[in-house]
Amino acid sequence: MGLKSRAMDTLESARDSLEKGRFWLACLSAHQAVEFHLNEILLDLAGAYMFTHDLRVLLGSLGEDATDQILEVLDYLNPHYTASLHSLSMDYRERTARRCLEYADRVIGWMREGLGR
């Protein structure tokens, strides 16, 4: 199973988590879906990928120019990897989870259309 397939499975899990009210898990999974997709592109191009959860760093390592909107989306998703796992004080709500899913869909769509990947 490739990472892009894993990305789509993880995005589906994010949707399931949202529907079950597991908002923190929906945000984590949305971030992970984008990370898996970026890592698959890096693996295809360079044969390896970086061991980081920073989506902006991963995209930067591709050498691709992203729109300000895509960068803002990555900046929004970035903290959810660590916060959802390690911050018990973070209060995840449905609105945040929906936004994370929307943004993951947007970034993955941009990678497919804009980068052809």
C-alpha cells in the first residue's frame, strides 16, 4: 500500500471521527492525510522523505511554489498533529474538525491538480 492510498484511508478515518464526535482525532487524521500525501510525492521524486510532521517544511522540500492560501492552510493544520496528541487542555470542537477536513481536502486537491500528483 502506497502512502497516497494511506492518505485517502486516513482522510476517510478523519471523516468517520468527525461523525462520531471525536474532533481531536479528525484533526489529527486530516493532518496525517496531508503528510502521507506529501511524503509519497517526496518518495516518488527523491526516493526518500524527511522525518518531520511540519507540512510546510515537507512542501518546501519539494521545491514547489505554493499560493499564500495553501501556505495558510498548512499553517492551520500544522499544530494539530502535536496538539491533538499531547495537549489535554486543547478543546477540540466540531467547527475546528470540519475546517481541518476542508483544508486537508483543499491541499490534497491542489497537489493532485497543481502538482499533478
